[in-house]
Amino acid sequence: MSDLRNVFVVKNIRATNVNLIMNDFAAGLPSPLSFLGLADLLARNLGLTPWSARVIPVLHRVTLCEGRTKPEMENKSGVFTPIETMEDLKGYVEVSLLLHLPGCDSETALRHHMVGRRIAGGLIQNETVEIHSATADGSAFRDLRRGYAMIRPAQAERRFITSGDLEPDQSGLARLASLLFPAERPPGFGWIVPSAVGYRLLEDPETVPQRLRTRSKDIPHVFAEPVVGIAELVSVRHARLTGLTMSGLNDLFWSWDVRDDLVLGHSDYHPDSHSPDQHSKEVLTHG
């Protein structure tokens, strides 16, 4: 990429009641896909091209909320009974964002649209949000308070993904666990965590039947299953980030990638983007 413009740093966002259940396989941190969803909403509200926004979240603090969400009461035959509530895991989150919004030149407009938004269902509490244009290289991280950027792993073998293990030995999940928790961790192993990285479509959007009571009459409602992979947490003080060139920073942004039946938060997770073995392909193809 010869040039990377329209990069912004959004500092010290505070959000409460953030959903920390990423998907069926990973929990404990906000999903990187939730930040990508926020970025896309901002792009649409700013009149930019849908799906063009990209993001790198930097986690400063994640605090779990104790207890469960109080169930609502429903009137059944004159008697109020609690509505069953699914298991939840919510928390308080402080985060900064590196946003790439192609076509956005106004910090003021972006600041206006940030107020009152949500991250994974959790309302942003800031009355005003600090936003600055950033140089598109590692210097963008240098003025941030201590925290950890949530990025795709540097090692290609760690970009393995799986979903919907139906085999008795759950080979896909077993392989993922072996990457996350090896018998021995060598020096420089890093901090890697299980993470939601996208979805695998169970239906073809071109042929799916029209369904009632969907959110949009123009966008088809397609059933999908979650895809789990690995994300890496890297300190914003680490030279891996502060020493990035423009090209290196460009490679780290989360952005939607749609190929075949996979909708992923980063193109590097797609099996065609590296050299997976046949086992990886079979897990994705047959679930």
C-alpha cells in the first residue's frame, strides 16, 4: 500500500455492561468483531462506504461484573413470573481505538457520532471523546496509556480457525487448544487468547428464502455458526507496535473479509491466506 490516510486515534473510551461472551467458544474479553461492528456503524453514519472501516482495539482495563443480569418479569395468566435469562458475562471496559475510515477527514464529525454508541451492547459513558488524527505507523501507539493491542497473531500457524466440531474427538478444538496451551512455553511465546474471528455461513445468501420479522427487507437473513481462532495481545510499549512501518500497521487492522462461506474479521485467518494442512481444511469444510 503506497499510502494510508484517514487514520484516527480514539482515546480512553469507557463502556459499561459490555458483553464479554464472544461466541460459543470464547469469553472473558470483548470480541474484536464488536469493535469492527462499531467502526462500520460509524462509517455508515458518516456516509462512507459500508464495510470499509477498519480497527485495532487497545484494551486498557477489563473488569468483570459480579452476578447475573436480573431477569424481567412476564405476566402469564395473571401471575408474574421471571423470564428465563441466558447465561451472561458482562464487564466494564476501558479501551482506545485506532480507526481507519477511508474518506473521513473530520475529527469533529467522528467525535459527534462516537457519543452514545455501544461496544458489544455496552453503552459508552464518555460525554466527550478524545479523537486525533494519527500518523499511519507505529507512532500512533506511543501516546496511548498502557494497554494491549488485540491483533491477529504474528505466526501463521496460530491463525488456525475452526467451528462447529461435530466429530467425537473434536479435532479442530483440540488443535486450537494445543496452540493456546502447549506443554511447554518457549521464551517469547507471547500472550495469545481464544477469540471470535468470524462466522461460517450455513446457507447461501443468494438462494436463502425470504423470512418474516427480520431486521432488513434488503439484506437476507442467513443462518451461520461462530468461528473461533486466536488473537494476540501486544503491549503498546512493545517495539513490535511502536516500530511498525505504514505497511506493517496496515496489515494489523481488523476488517471484514468475505470469501466462500466464511465471513472473517481479518483476511489472514482465511485458509487460503497461508498454508494450512489438510486437517485444517477438512475442519472448515465439514465442521
